[in-house]
Amino acid sequence: MGMQVQQLDDVTKVIMESPTRRIVIDNPEVATVTVQGQTIYQVGGGTMREEGIGGGSDEDAKLVASQAGVSIEQATNALRQSNGDLAQAIILLKQKRIP
């Protein structure tokens, strides 16, 4: 049958996304298993956290961008990270800013 297993030692994070949530696994143990030409990824261990995927509206992104002094794209990413919480998105962006 020819099954091959290979440990991937340099993986630091695995992210799985759906339209409504994101699962992040930090410091996972990852292996690939190849059987009959098909590769399967096996993920275990590590620390898991689940995040909702918000993002808000275009108006929300424009407001966050103007308040934090960043681009619309950066504001949209911050809204995703904060699950659509405008105030939290602004705080995240301002904390990351280097004077």
C-alpha cells in the first residue's frame, strides 16, 4: 500500500477558517500521512483558541480607519480580530502603532 508518515517539526501555528469562525492552534504537532498518492494532515497537541469572524460593515471600517489613522484594509483586519467591536479594533490599531 505504501504509506508514508512525515513529522513537520517547524510548524508554529495552524489556522482553520469557516465563514463564521476561525480556529487557531499554537505550537501544534503536525504530521503528513501519504497513502496511495493522497496526503492527509494530522494536527494534534498545542493550544487551541476559537475566534469569531466579524468584520463589520464598510462604514465601520471607514470609521475605524479614520479614528486610528490607518488604511481601510488595516481597519477591516482589526475589526475581524475584534469580532466587529469598533472600540477594540481602534485600540488594537493604536497599540500596534510605532511613534
